[in-house]
Amino acid sequence: MKSHQSQNKSTKRVIAALVAIAALGSAGWFGLRAPGGDHHALASVAIPIKPPANLPDTPAEWRGRIDYRALDKQLTDLAQRPEMAGLAVAVVEDGKLSFVRGYGVADAATGAPVTPHTVFRWASVSKTATGVLAAKLAKDGTVDLDRPVAGWRSSSLRLPGGAETQLRLDDLLAQRTGLTKNAYDEKLEEGQNPQFLRAGLATAPLQCQPGTCYTYQNIAFDTASEILAEAANEPFADAVEDRFFRPLGMVSAGYGMARLTGAKDWARPHRNGQHVREVKEAYWRVPAAAGVESDIVDFATWMQAMMGARPDVLPGKVLEIAHSPRVGTGRLYGGTLRQATSNASYGLGWRRFSYGDRQLEGHSGAVAGYRATMIFEPATRTGVVVLWNSDWGFPFRVPFAVIDSYHRREGTNWLDMSELPHRGAAPAAAPAATEHGNG
């Protein structure tokens, strides 16, 4: 009986997905796979998908306070750097999608270009979806954010001294486990089972008492995929996709390695911007922490929803629960960006910080061969999403250059590359591969 009910539920989700896709028209193509982690295709034919009409991807369509022609020139130069493979950028200005472009290559081996519909990984920006799922379930009365993690039968997390019996769900999502930063990520990258690793955290070293300080995690954070799936009574990925991605029309967005590599147009990961590297599944196995992929257009749609543009899908109260600061953090980024930001805090999978006298919000992330960032200013509903397929950190500067252009702030020159090594030189060696999100 249970199997029959599960099959009926799966069939209903497939029908709903097909109806949503059919409603979008017939320009462009995207593969559709079975829900619940099944990597087999649902049909032997391509599913037609129409991209959003009138994308602002040409100079004639770039209008606003931001100097888009100058930005386009800077991004073109950036994509030509030896450290880069390709990148996709979208800008939302005053709440409206105002700029979308792809640069460089999705695959250095074939020369396939990045387009607005090239699918990339979100890396740790995936945590923003986890945070709002928890917030929505909390608002609906399905989840109690104050309930200890150990109170959920599905939770595999164990902490030193049995602290999981006191650590609340909101502590978990606000990165207050007390564990040392990125605990056991290297073991996950070696192929070890994340549930086994979470149980093993009982003997891991602590940086502070659980619930008392901020320490960034991936494996522990992914306990949320177990708890929220239990609360929603469906697989975690389905819960996010059904409640958010599909209603928002984000048909390229979803979870899983097979979903990325099964897309017609997807960005291969690169080492030093020039060499295609192997795609590794490690961080897809902690989906709440780093499991999402999409194209840049859907990534921009997600940012607009985070701004409050779709209260029918993400009401203001849900965003307030997810985005409200719960713990202070250290400064973000490195180098000059680190010095330019302050007053950083973390909510439920969400960052807030000051940039000069501006308050910015969002998240960033990194896995091997991919980087992602989503940063916006709530006061002006202006922000940037960037996805790229190399390990170079320089493009994390793009949102700050755009925010400065919007406010006509001069003298910062975030995208000035004149002092970098000559573009004909070999790129600097990257550090040892690390897939943990630094967002």
C-alpha cells in the first residue's frame, strides 16, 4: 500500500512538472528526470522549455542607473583572464532584471560558450533555499525552530557530550554547532558517507560550546536535509522544488549531479581556468549545504524572490524568519574586500553585512571548479548574481562594482585588473582542491 501511494505521489509530481513546463512554451530544451533522486529520464523525448521573453542581453535593452556598457567591457576582459573559463552574470536593478550576459566558455575542451541558459552549481548559496524551507515550515507550524536536533528521529548528528540534545534547529541553520570550521569536509571529499560522518562528529574538536558561537559547516548543516524532509514528509529536494523552484518558474533549478550533467547546456568545472576537471559528487551528497544548480536567469529569479518580489511563493514573514540575524560572524572574503565589509551576521543560511553605509545581504559559495555569489541591497532592491566555472576568487568583486555603479560611487575600481599578472602569463597555481563552501 505504501509503495502504491508513493508511486501515485511521484506520478502527480511528474504530471505537475510537465504541465508547468508545457505552459512555458516551446523554445529551448531541458532534460526532465524522475523525482526522488531517480537518475533515469522520465521520457525519451526532450521537454520543451521557453526561456523568459525579452531577456536584457543586448546593449539596446540595458537601461538604468548602472553603467552597463562599462560593466560589459569589464566582464569581457575578466573572462579573458587565464584564471577564468567562463561566467554568467545577471543584474537586478530596482527590482527589475536589467542585465543578463554569458562570457567565456562552458567547456574549454570544446569551446562551447557560456549562455544565459548554461547551468552552473550554486555551491553554498544552496543554503539559502534550506533556510527559507525551514522558515516556511516554521510559519506553517510544521517545524519548531526551537526544538533540539536530537528530537527528530531522522537526525544523524551527534555532538561532543551529547550536545545535540540541546542544540536547536535554528542553531544548526545559523551555524552555531560549536564545531571547528568545516568539520570533516575532507572526509566527505574522500567519499565517506555523510550520515556516518555526522555520527562521528561526537568525537570532533569544538571551537566553542554548541549554541554559543558561529562556525561554518557543511556536513553538520546538512542535518537539515534529514529534519526538513521528515517534517515535510517528502524528500528534501522535492520539498524545495515543489514549494519554491517550480512555482517561481525556475525550471533549470534543482538538485543532484545527474541533473547538472544531464542538461544540454552545462558548465564543466575547470582547474586554473584552462583545464576541464572531473566532476565530483561529494557535495551533492549534502544537498542542504551545497546541492543546487541552475542557469543564471533562474538564479536571478531566486534573488528577486529573496528581495520579496514573490510574496505568493515566499511571503515577507517567511523571509523575515530566514533572513533575521542570529549570530555575529567575522569579516567576509579576503584581501581588500575583507577590509571593505563589516558588521557581518548569519541567519538561517543567510548573510547580512555592511559595505560602507550600505546594508547588503545574500550568500556566496565554492566547490571544486565552481564559484557562485548572490549579493543585493534590500533598500534599493538592486543586486547581482554571478556563476563561474573556475576556482579564481576575483569575480566575488563583481557585486560591489555594480552596487558602486548604482550609487555613482567613484574611486573603488573593484574590477581593475591592471595590477594583475599579464594575461598571457600562466595563471597562478591554485591551492589544493577544496570543495567546502566558503560562503
